Amino acid sequence: MSKMFKIVGVIVIILALISFLQFAGINILLGAFSAFLTVVLGTAFIAIGELLDRVGYLEQQLNMSLEGATSSNESLPQKTCPKCLTKHDFDYPKCPNCKFEH
Ligand SMILES: [Zn+2]
């Protein structure tokens, strides 16, 4: 996802150079102006890609700490369904496998 933004940013900057060469033949100021705007746009895409990288990293860290929290919950008492012998959380009134109430 973030790589896509960076690639788009690089493509946009390349397009900026091409558009500069095209417009420069008509009007050098127009060419410089459009190239400037397009380079800003391309840089913005690369910045978004960079930002997504950081957000992704933070998300990963958060998920790891959340997984740590849920794995400690697994020490909760469990009970075994008398019908299908599936183990499930103690606070479930029904068996998640066969819906047997016990
Ligand atoms: Zn069951």
C-alpha cells in the first residue's frame, strides 16, 4: 500500500519533467508552473507513502501488544461440551460447535 503511493509519487515527478518539456515550448513560465505543481503533488504522494509506513509499523506494534493481552485471557477456565467434547470459554452458555446448552 505505502509502496504504491511512493511509486505513484515517482511517476508523477517523472510526468512533471515531461510536462515541463512540453509546456516549455509554448510558454516557459507555464511550463515551470505546471512542473512545480506536479512535483509538489508527487512529493505529497511519497510523503503519504512514508506516513503509511510509520502507521503500519505502529499498527503492528499495537497488534502485538493486543495479542499479548488476549493470550493472557486464554488462561480463563474452560469447560468441555458433554455432547461433542469441544472445549470452550467458561462464560459461554452454549457450545459454539453444536449449540448445546449446558
Ligand atoms: Zn458441543
